Amino acid sequence: MAIADQRTFAAAAQVVGLTQSAVSLQIKALESELGVILFDRTRRPPVLNADGRALVDRAREIIDLADQLTQSFRPDSMGSVLALGAIPTTLTGVLPATLGRLCRKMSGLRIRLSGGLSHELERRVHVGDLDVALVTEPEYLQPTLTWRPFAAEPLMVIAPEGCEGETDEELLTAMPFIRFKRFAWASRIIDSHLRERGISVDPMIEIDSLDGINMLVANGLGVSIVPRRHVDEPFPEGVRVVPFGTPPIVRTIGLIERSDTTKSMLTSALHEELVGMCGDPGVSVKKRRKR
């Protein structure tokens, strides 16, 4: 598990308090005992193969069961650990308050929280590194995964207060464009609709932080397209906000998890809290094409 989490033998050795050579010897002994090879050693550094990933999944189950055993005698606790991933816009948006409500209800719950882009988090859920993740709605859904939306966020054009123009197109072409990281699913949605409408923007800055985009725009560096998050003040002072499209284009965010998850009770409780926080219980659920 340490090697899977830390990505290298050397980093794992530091975490478990052994030398790298001792970790390598333990892995070789484990492979000999199981009669399988766990790592692809043609790559540098070696990476887990299919058997190795399967073993890590089972090891995580054992650790979780051990955690639940020690917590199971507490009547006020669900006694479990939730490995949770979240896109940056939720880490600084709806998630902190949601986790606060959830943890107050489940005093024994422990959470391992990781940030990342939607496609990265989807992969980590798929291989078992994460139990569940908050992501933008995927274009395609792998057969092993399930999707539960909880909020619809309209996309908005934001510009400095003094920017000339009234419509979304006028604002987008009045100043340089500040782009959210291009590999994010939301960026692909935005790029697709810009092309469909024939709007040509002038990219100047690419950034992976929504809060960073807001502050760059507020300081007059350009215009951008961002989701209106479910927080009290989604945009800073000094920013004009106009819907992107009529009606505005909407991005849906939700939970993605493995279909065979053993944490369904926890993930359902999390989903319920997220719906309560966002107030979007009727968010539409479209059938996703499996890949």
C-alpha cells in the first residue's frame, strides 16, 4: 500500500521506516510466497501490474475492516475510513461545509481527502485508490463505475468591472482570455461551445485554480468562463458576471464510485448531505454511454 500511495520504493521506504533495499527484499519475498509478479520492472521506477493493483485493493479492504473492528463498539459511530477525492472547485466550495455536517453526524468517521482534476480522480476510483470522488459529469462512464449527480452549476463569463461590452460574446472578445487548465472536463465543455458559436478568444493565461482565475479577472488581467459555485459569495468584488449562453451552459457535478463499493452506506450519506447543501435534488440524470 505504501508503494502504491507513494509511487516509488524509495518514498515508500521512508514512510514505513525501512531502507529501500529492505522494502525490495520484502516485495520479492511476497512475490515468491504468492507465486506471482506484482510489479512491471521494465519501467523505471517499477509500477504495479494488474496482480499488484488487485493485491493493493484487497489490502485496503483488510485495513478498513480492521479500522471498523476497533470502532464498532462505539454506538455513535459508523466506524470507517472514507478515501475521498474532489476537484479543486469543490475543495474551496461546497465540500468543507458538507464534511462538517457529515462528521458531526458520524463522530467516528475518518476521511482521507485528495484533490485533483476529474479525469485523474476517475482513474483513481477505478483502480481502487479512492472510494469515491466529486467530479464533473464524465462524457463516458466505465462499466465498473456509477455516477450520482448532486448539483448543476451554470457557467458564467466574468470580466473586470470596467470591461466594455454587454453580452457574453462581447466580453469574451474584449480582453485576453484566462483559461482553466485545458485537460479539465469543464474546459472541454467550454472549448466545445466556443467553437460551436464561432467565438474566437485570445488565451493569455492557463491556470488550475478557480480562485486564482477570479482574482486575476478582478485585477484586470482578462476575462474567463467559470462555474457559479454553491457558496455564499462565488465571485469577488470588482467582477462583472454574465451567463455563458442563453440559457446558460450548465456543468453537472456528482459522485463517482465503483459499482461494487463496500462503502455504499457512507457514500450515500455523503451524497445526501451534498444534495442538501446544494439544493439540487432534482438535478437531471442522463444515461451515460459506457466505454
